[in-house]
Amino acid sequence: MNIMGIAGYSGSGKTTLVVRLIPEIRRRGLTVSTVKHTHHNVAIDDKGSDSRRLRDAGAAEVMVRAGDHWALMHEHRDDPEPSLDSLAAMMKPVDVLLVEGFKQHDHAKIEVHRQATGKPLLCPDDPAIVAIARDTALDDIALPQFDLDDIAAIADFILRD
């Protein structure tokens, strides 16, 4: 499985890039999944729903199937947060796994950089960053650079091996 991370500061366009890469990779006949790490408290099921009541009652895992999709919610309560490797191992094998977040993990990453955020580049401090998708050309950066709108070229880079 080809794993490629998408890293960057909040507001840089990480999720937008992943959303645009998925159909491009699928168009090439490959399967793709994603893992997203967030520091926000995301509500997966609404308070008062049956699945939430089951989780609140102490169930270690709750699986919900509805229509054409299903979700497994695992409560790690007192356990450490699972690693990217352990989460990826639980997923169905695919050709490409796009990973958003997990900045501290050492998988290869493409940095998303927008000048308007005013944030510095991550690449000088993260040797796992192998390329940059940006909205403005960056001087004195030895890494491959791609325009954020050149989805085909970014997909080519991810699939280069």
C-alpha cells in the first residue's frame, strides 16, 4: 500500500487537496482510502442516538450499519491514542492511503502551503516532507514543488513508484 501524508497548517487546504486527489487517483483505476487525524472533538454520532447511548454505557466498540455504509467507533478511553500504523492495519488494503494529519509520524508527506496563511514552512523541520503543493512558487527550496491546482501532477508524484 502506497501511503502519502498531506501536512500543513490549519486553513492551508489539506482536506481540499485530498478531496481533489481521490477522484484523480480513482480515475486511474486505483483504490484509495484516507485516514484523518484531528485535534478537534468531532461528533461521530449525535447525543441521544442509540449508538451514542451504547458508547456512553461503556461499550468498547459500536458498529453501525445504515444503507450503503457502516462505521465502527472504538473507544480507547484509558488506552493511548492509536498510531497511524495500527489504524492503517485495521483498514481494507487499497492501492493508496492518503493520510491527513499525523504530523509527528515519519511517513512521506506532501506539505500544503498557502502564502495567505502567513505560516512558515514545515519542511525545514520535517525530513519526511518530500514535496510541496503551494499557491506561490517558493525560492531556495530543493524539494519538488507543485501548483495546488495541478492535481494530475501531484497524483503523478504520489504514484511515481
